[in-house]
Amino acid sequence: MFLAVPSSYDIINRVLTLRLDEWWRSKAAKALLDGHPRRILDLCTGTGDLALRLKKNAPAGTRIFALDYSRTMLNIARKKARGRQLGGIEFLEGDAADMPFEDNFFDAVGIAFAFRNLTYKNPDSNSFLHEILRVLRPGGKFVAVETSQPEHPLMRYLFHGYMRMITAPVGGLLSGHRAAYRYLAQSAINYYNPSELKEVIIGAGFRSANSNLLMNGVAAVWDCRK
């Protein structure tokens, strides 16, 4: 599913989120850059939006790495970096459960709208979380921006309805990949609420996990520490 990426992938996502994904991603980038980390990883970078934002705003000398197993997405990310003249990002093809980095290598690891893929009904969830911990230095931060579950019943009803009636059918129609957008909608509808996800993160070994809810919980930025 993640290898069959249409050329209109980014545009479709902007349309479906009303460009809110850019605002939410900017919150994650700001959290990642706080404290001036020297090495940052954009995990499951996809088409590179978070890595590009980090490169644009990071102080000189900050090393930005971007890892994904989808060569198709990485090729799009590299092309975007060249087009925006944001050289120096170290794009790597690899497995999130077996990353090609030494222990304690990164000051910060970020992930934007892919944490759900690693943890939603995924039998390898703990392997991914333990690998993130391995590559983070002691005291390092893991920042995830991801969909969440609104606390207010009406907001939750509207969010779930939008995913079912807009995201799944419209995304499938525009992309030609109906199964991919059905998965996106169903995983978002059934994903953890903040207290459940905090339990998962702490249970994997993180020292702390704090969430900043956006739009009454439609999305959340997580700041987790090793």
C-alpha cells in the first residue's frame, strides 16, 4: 500500500485535512527543535514533509536524517528537497524495527502521521517502540504528531463521520487506491485515546509521555522522553 503512492499524494492529503496537517506538523517540528538537538531523525518520513520543515528551521550544523522503507516515497521526498533547495537531509531506506544507527545516536526522533501505522493493531508495536528507545540518547525526546480521539462526544461523532464519509471515499476516488484510504479512515476511527496511548508508550519503557491535544483532540502532539 505504501509503495503504490500516486503523484497527487501530498495534494490529496492537503485537501482531506483542509491543510490542517501542515499546522499540526509545524507544532511537532517546533517541539523537536526545542533545546537545539544536534541530530534529529524523521522516522517514517514518507514524502519528507517533516524533515523538510526541520531542515528549513533548524540552526546551522543540525543534522537531519529521514528514514522510510518505501523507496517510492523517498524518491518524492528527495525531489521535493531539491526543488526547495534544502540540501543536506540524509535520506535513508530502512526498517523502523531495525534502524541503521548506533545506540543513543539521536537527540530527538520525530514521526508525523505514521505512528498509528506502527502501533494500530500491529503485532510488532513493541519492537518499533524499543527501537526508537535504542537510537535515542538518555534524556532524548520522541515527538509524534498523530490523529487522536476527541473527548467531546459530538466532536468525536463528527470526526468519525468525516473519516467515513469524506476521507475514505474521496481519498480513494482521487488516488485510485481505495483500500489505502479505507485503512486510513478505519485506523483513525479506532485508534487509541490519549490515556490509552500514554499507557502504551510508558509501557514500552519511556520515562514520560505528555500530549498536547489539537482541535479538541482530533490530533495530538506527543512529547516523550527516554
